[in-house]
Amino acid sequence: MNLIYTAITSLDGFIEDANGNFDWSMPDEEVHSYINDIERPIGTYLLGRRMYEVMVAWETMPLEGQPPEIGDYQEIWQAAEKVVYSRTLNEVSSTKTRIERNFVPSVMNALVASSTGDVSIGGPELAGHAFTAGLVDELRLFVSPVMVGSGKPALPSGLFLPLGLIDQRRFSNGVVYLRYEIRR
């Protein structure tokens, strides 16, 4: 099984702007459907607390009036196991979810090895720890056609990591999907 980091990022490399906004990154129907297709094989999501607090909305989001890709992703999210890395979160509000208090590379590596499907790591801080520990196998970026100037970086700084491009796609709204394998 692979540990995969997926992020929607601005062209200048941020997942949110300096004010914490990421409304510029909302995928349209075409991009969302594609994300659903690549996320479908994910068996487990590893999330930092802040990313979990954003993503947990998929647990109870009302679907009335929503396009089909929204309901499709909600099913994908709910079917997967979830592990939240947090020292401060006392309880979770989603099914199939547990809390890990500390990032321990050997524990994360064992979790990935024992998973029945690929494992997705979400949140740039948690992913940064996994990148630094050499645990990430694949990087998937959805690059939005916008520059936000500053904010939360999608990728860790100060890390040299050779990559090999294994897939790419351009969407009609200008988003570009880039899929890289980590070369060891």
C-alpha cells in the first residue's frame, strides 16, 4: 500500500491564503469528479486536527440540492477509516475514526503496511512530518490558476526530494493535476 499526499494548491504553493481562506480552491464538477475517482481506493485517511475539522463536514453535510459528485465524495469519506493526529482533540465526531496523540514514524509506517487500501495523508503539517521521515510514496497536486501571495504552504520547506512525474491532466477551469512518485 502507498502513503499518498494530495493537496489543492495555488500556483504559488499555498493551500490557504494569509487570512486562512481557501474558497479560491473549491473544485468545480469536473475536478471534483476526478478527485472522487482517485480517492475511491483510499482505505484510510490520516489527518492533522485542523484538516480533520475541515473535512469532518463530509460526515453530516446535507445533500439536498447538491450535485451528484458531492454525495459521491461523502460516501467515499464515510466508508474510509480515519486517524486524527492531535494532542488537543478530546473526541471525534465521525465514524470509523480514532485519535493518535503523537506522530511516530514506525507506527505510521506499520499502519500503511497493514492497510487494505492506499492511505491518504492530509494537512501540510502532518504530511511535512511524513515527508521528512521518508514515508510518503506519492504526491498529488491540484494546482489552481491563482496566486495568493502568502499563507499556509502546501509542501514542507527545506527538504530536497527527487520526484518522478507519473501522471498529469489539465481541466477546463485551468486547474492542473500533477501526480509524482517519490524517488528514493
